[in-house]
Amino acid sequence: MAVDVLLGLQWGDEGKGKIVDVLSPEYDLIARFQGGPNAGHTLEFDGQKYVLNTIPSGIFNTKTMNLIGNGVVIDPIILKRELETLKKSGFDPVAAQKLVIARKAHLILPTHQLLDAASESKMGDGKIGSTLKGIGPTYMDKTGRNGLRVGDTMLPDFKERYDKLVSKHLSILSHYGEVPDFSEKEQQLFEAIDYLKTIPQVDSEHFVNSYLKAGKTVLAEGAQGTMLDVDFGSYPFVTSSNTTTAGACTGLGIAPSAIGEVIGIFKAYCTRVGGGPFPTELHDETGEELRRVGHEFGATTGRPRRCGWIDLPALRYAIMLNGVTELVMTKADVLSGFDKIYACTHYNHNGELIDYMPYDICSVKPEPVYEEIEGWNEDLTGIKSPDEIPAKLKSYVSYLETALGVPVKYLSVGPDRVQTLVLR
């Protein structure tokens, strides 16, 4: 058996959570492999909406086990709140024994959040657009070999380790000015850590590989999107982890040879949040209309998303990096009503026409070169079968498959799990 990987191909918010939820009945294990609680995976079914930050999106399927992998950074306070909210909604993955956490996953502390805010405030116009969840500083401690891990909470000297790391953070924060009082948040942290101890801890590398050895099916779930990858995204306006297929290997402890299908998700148009380059961004009424119709506001932060037309050079780049074998297009319903839609086929970059993502996308803004495409006016939200898809939308899907060289297997025509069409 192999591990299938599902991830985003744009700047995040592509609808990964919904598709994981739809596909989860096909898998024995859903394993989140990177990112932190800045991720907001929105799922809708039975007239209810749920937003997951850290918990894998297979949690609503009663037969599926869910793993928070070692590549994830965990805020115990947020995780506790998330689980308590699920319990109130009638879902209790802890009691159902459907959730485990990797011992090697790192912990986000209140002082990580203070460092995040202090650093961002000093950057002025060059702000990254951090969600201020403390994720970047936590990954910095991880790579700096100072971090605290989930497994450390079970050690007798955990408090000493905690105090040592916090002392380091306070020393850094003193250079930014007065350190805010975080005693209340600290108390909440230790209460949440006690709660965290009630969730089974595993060595994710052994756990996932034992599933494979037993012939069971595994889906690795990514957060954010390829264009936010710390190595290959629009650096420095990126997240702090590897959001690509390679991140699934290091974020779970699996060999590259264990990767099976790579399912890449993209919107029928483009969005991003925070600062940084966005070649196809629309600063006009069309951009506002995409935001309004698409409800383009962050599931976790509520921030309005920047909106623009689909970017084919960026998508081809993401497909190449990830080894994508099949595609999912979401939010096709949002484009209903646009007489004309547009696809960026090339960039005009430093006077040269190119069809790839340049290195210096941040310092020299590429000018998008568009191709006009006929839109469709039909309401898609009630479609139940691929046979009902309007001809012009079918033409758009075929156009994208030709341009990207990968088949579109799934088409999302609304936020509910039932509004997902299987095309092949």
C-alpha cells in the first residue's frame, strides 16, 4: 500500500478540508503532516458548518483514524478548545478513540505568540501577514533545537524545560520593549497540556508505516498551499513549513517510495491572504465580486482574501514540485454569472514573455498575460451528476487539463460535501 497525499496548489484556502472529508470513507487513516492552527479547514454537511484548525479533516467519518503528525506545530489551548467545540456538536474523537498525536510534534507556547507579534510589528510595510499564532517562532525553535515536543509533556522535568525556553524568549522580547503579561495564558496552557495528556501519543513514523504494512489505506492531509512553501513559495511571504509532497515524508516519517497518488486542489480562480506577490490580483469591482460571491474571508482569522484570476504558470509550477497525479477544482460555482473569465497563461517579466514562476517574483512584479474564456451563467449548486455540467464549464475544465497536463478528477460546485462531482 502507499500513502496518498492531498494538498493545495495555490496560496492556501483551496478547499482541502472539504475534499478530505469527502474522500475519508476510502481511507483507514487521515494524517495531517505540517502547519499549525492558522489553517482553517471548513467542512459543511447536514446544514452545519465546522472549522478545523489542527485536527485532521477525516474526524467526522466514524471508521477513520486521525493522526496529528510530527510535522505539525500544536497550540494546546487551541486544540483543547477545538475538541471541546466538536464535543458540543456531538463529535468526540477522543472518547471515540479516533485521534492520536505524534510525540515528536512541537508545542506552541504563549511566548511564541508574543515573539510573533513583536517581530511582525517591527517589520512595518514589509509585514509577512502573519496570523500571529506563534507558528513561525515555534518552527524557529524546532530548527534551532530548542523546542518542546508533545512527548516532553510526559517527562518529569517538563516544567524545567518549559522555564528554560520561556527564559530565552523573554530575553529576546526584552529587546523589543516591555513584555506583556501572559500569566493568564500560561495558566490556560498548563490546563490544556493536562487535557492533551488524555489523547494517545504515538511515534508517527512507526504508526503510519504499521498501517501500510497491514495493507491499510492512508491519506496525508496538507495545510496552506504550495505557493506558501518555505523553500519554493513566494519567499519571504510564505509559511514556516514545507507544504509540498516532500513535507509529507518528513512530517509523518514515511519514505518517498511510499507516496502513491498526489491529489492537488485548486480554485477555479485565485486567492491569497497576507502580504506578498499575487500576479493575477484584481483591485477592481471584479475582485470585490469574487470575494463577495465566494465568501472569501479567512475561516480562522476572518481576514478578507485577495482575489484574482487563475494563474496557470503558478499552477504548473506547483504540479511539477508535488508530482500531482490528479486534480480537484473547487468553487466553480463562484464563477457562475461572469460572462467572461480569464486565465493567466504567461508573465511579462523584465520585458520577457515567460510561462514559469521566476525567482524574483517579490522584487519585480510579473505582469500577467491573459486569455479570455467564455463564462457560464447557470447555477451549479444543485448539480448532482457530471451530465448536468454546462457545456461552457466542461470546456473550461478541458482547457485547464490541456494547459496543466493532469486530469481533473473532482469538481466542487458548492460548500457542502454532497456538492462534489466525480468526473472520472
